Amino acid sequence: MAVQFKDYYEILGVSRKSSQEEIKNAFRKLARKYHPDVARDNPEAETRFKEINEAYEVLSNPETRRKYDQLGANWKHGQDFRPPPGWEGMRWQTAGGPDTGQGFEFHFGGTGFSDFFEQFFGGQRGGFSMFEGEPGGPGFGSFAGTERTRRGQDIEGDIMVSLHEALHGTTREVAVQRTHPRTGRTETRNYRVRIPPGVRDGQRIRLSGKGEAAPGGGQAGDLYLRVRFARHPDYRVHGSDLYYDLNLAPWDAVLGTRATIPALTGKVAVTIPPGAQQGQPLRVRGHGVPARGGARGDLYVVIHIQVPSRVTDEEKRLWQKLKSKSHGDPNR
């Protein structure tokens, strides 16, 4: 099945030779302009951010970037694309086989991820999935000697959720398109999906009975949407904690200062103690994302001391005077 190729380098405005730091900086610049937490009333910005987020999701990870590069550099954005023979990252959006009457192809709409992403990079194992589960678990069919008792297969895909949505909850419209491989007949069903407040990254949202129909009229499978937090230009997410990089002048690190930090629910003031060190994390309790049990994680402000790249003659003289007066030696 062909999907439209996504040129992730073009989307971020970088070259295939760009460093990971250059890719990160390009994402942050674009995300600050188009992120849904910033441009909430601009539908065009939301669409643009989905592409930006998807591109960074793949290119920010050296392993998935390597796999993406294996697909070839000669494809143009929007072209119909089929993977090269033997490409191991592929998982087709099909189930069943020619003798089962199944083998449906599935496409998602409204999840924040393209078919191209779902095919090659979606999920924890690299693609859209359709599965039967484990005994006693979701998607498992209890065979009692007849096909009629078999439960339909479950369908699983990804859904992009912003940190703001994770904190406050929202409702999304998701479309599932089924295409029969033999007849070519296409059926699209739309579902309202409730993203509950406190949803966690990796959590699966279940829509009971919205999966594949069962052979012989048995119970239909379920539809699962796996939550993937949208990348944020300011924060890194680790579990339920957020990490924010704060650039600090050397004198503020030595003398201490106060800084105002953007948080998910507003701004918070942080006291930087005298003698702050490079890479030192300062914890702001309760300003992370939801954790198990309803509590929120923490926000960690990570110190990054910025040394001036250029100094005037007067500044140089003062730094030299400070050096002569200082009693500190970092090598002792």
C-alpha cells in the first residue's frame, strides 16, 4: 500500500547533513510559532505544528533518523511512496489474509500523525498495529470449536496530545477509514474521543467495540489510541517531570538571582542560589505533568551558564582583576 512520502528535513527547514543540535534548534524556532499551546485560535498553525512535531519525533532520535534515511533521499514531499524491498522498519496496516476475507487497510484521521508516520514510526514497535492480544486480555478470541465465537481484532494507533490537553483534558474527532483489499470499498467512521485530564504519555485510550468486526457475527474488537505527548519548545518530558533549560550569566550564577520561568499553568518565580553550578537542577514541586494517582510531577530548572563570547577591553580588564582577587581554583 502506497502512502504519501513526508520529507521531514524539508518540513524543519534543515539539510540531511544537519547536526542533532541544528535539528533541535530548527524545531524550537518553528514550534514557538506554531505550537497549539501558543497559537490556540489558529487552525492553520495547528496543522503546521503537527507536521513539525512528527518530523522532530523522527529526526530527534538518532536511531529513527537512521531508519528514515534508509528510505532514500530522492523522494519528494507528497509523492506516493512504497518502501524499498527488505526494509525492516515496515509494518503494514493489514490483518487477516486472502483466505479469511479480511486484510482491510486502515487509515487514521485527526490523530495528529500521518499515515506515513503510522506505517513506519508509529507505536513502540515501529508502526500501526492490528492484533489479537493475549489469553484473557483485549483482542483475544475464545475459540469453542466454531468461528462464530471468535472476537474481532483490536486496532491500535497513536494520538498526539499537547501538554495543555494532558493537564486539562479535551475532546477530539478521530476518523478511521477501512478499505477492503479485494473490492476497494472504503468506509469511514468518525468517533469523538475524550482525552481525560491527567492522561499520561504512553497510556492507551480504549474505544470499546470500535475495532474490527468479528467473523461470523461475533463481538467486535476495540480501538486503542496510544497517547504520545507533543514535543514542546521549552520542556523535555521524563515520566511525569518536566525539564526546562535556563541560561544564566556567570555573575548571576556566582551571586544568585531570581528568574521567572514559564510553567504549564502560568509563570513561576525561581530563586537561583549563590554558587549555582552548570547543569544543576532546581526543583519546582507540583508543576510537572500528571502522574499515577492524580498527583503532578515536578518541574526541574536546569542551569546553563553562558560565558560571553565577546568582551570589550574594559570588561576584559575587569575579568582579569576578578581573576587576581579570586580564591577559587576549579582544579583543586
